[in-house]
Amino acid sequence: MELAPTSKLMFSSDARLMSELYYLGARWARKALGDAIDGAVRDSDLTAGEAEEAARGILYENARRLYLEERH
């Protein structure tokens, strides 16, 4: 997260074959992302608003924007 703009990061579970892996991948990713973003806020690298925007982008908005742009 320190080297790339958060608008370029996307979540992927890389899960396949077992439905449990989708759940675990999402759960672990949210935990890891939350820890990383909490650290960034604690270190004053991000404000609380920027952290929320980054998390929303990484978990949803960036992929949505990319795939919608590819359609047009």
C-alpha cells in the first residue's frame, strides 16, 4: 500500500473450487486490510476519511470502475 495509489489496488480472494475459500479469503483480507489501514491512520499517513475511502476502493469501487470502463 505504500508504493501504489490506493485507487490502483483491488481485492481478490483467488479462491476456487471450494466455497469456503471465498468466505475465508474475504474474512482474512478484511482483517489484513483493516490492520494495514489502522496502522496508516495511527502513523498519520491517512486521515480517517481517506482510510475509509481507500478501504471501499480496494474492496469494491476500484474493480467496479475498472470493469465498467472496459465495457464502454
